[in-house]
Amino acid sequence: MLTRLIVASYAWLVEAALWFALVLAVVVGYHFTVPLMDYAGAVPINEFAWKVFGATVFAVITFLVLAAITGPLLVLTDVRQAVRSIEAGLERGAAVRRSHPVERSEPSMYPRFK
């Protein structure tokens, strides 16, 4: 019972962690951009603008990294939900529709009539 609860709440837990990481990245980017620029030898003229820019850049980088890391896990969660919906449809007795495969042919300037 507890394992099913963990699996069912996994997507919510990952989403909450992602939002927390994004908020943390914005705060870190806001507070550490100007000191990093000073350490690198740059002289920022408008510190507030650079802080906002740093917060945005840190958030974008964090989003891309976390999307690459957690994306496959969330895809597995979506596949699991799709399989559940298919199983539920089969249990209800819904007919499974199968389409016939499409016959592929080489492109031609002359249409083929049957």
C-alpha cells in the first residue's frame, strides 16, 4: 500500500522539487551575480540590472539541466499512466481498434489508380 502511494505521488514530489530548485536558482543568481562579476574583474555599472539578469540566467540554466535529468523519469511516469488507461479500456471491454498498415510506395509523377 505504501509503495503504491509513493509511486502515485512521485510526479508531484518531482514537480515540487523542480519548482523549489528554480526558486533557489533565482535567489542564488540574484545574490551572487555581482560578486562573481567583481571577482572576475568586471565592473558592473547598474548592479540591479545585472542581478535581475543573473537571476534569469541561473533560472534558465537550472531549468535546462533539471529537464535533462528528470525528463526521462517523467516520460516513464507518462508511459505508466498511458498503459493504465489502456488496461482500463480493455477491462471495460472496449474494442481494440487496429488499423491496417499503410502500403508505402516510391514517389512518382503519375498517380496509381486501383
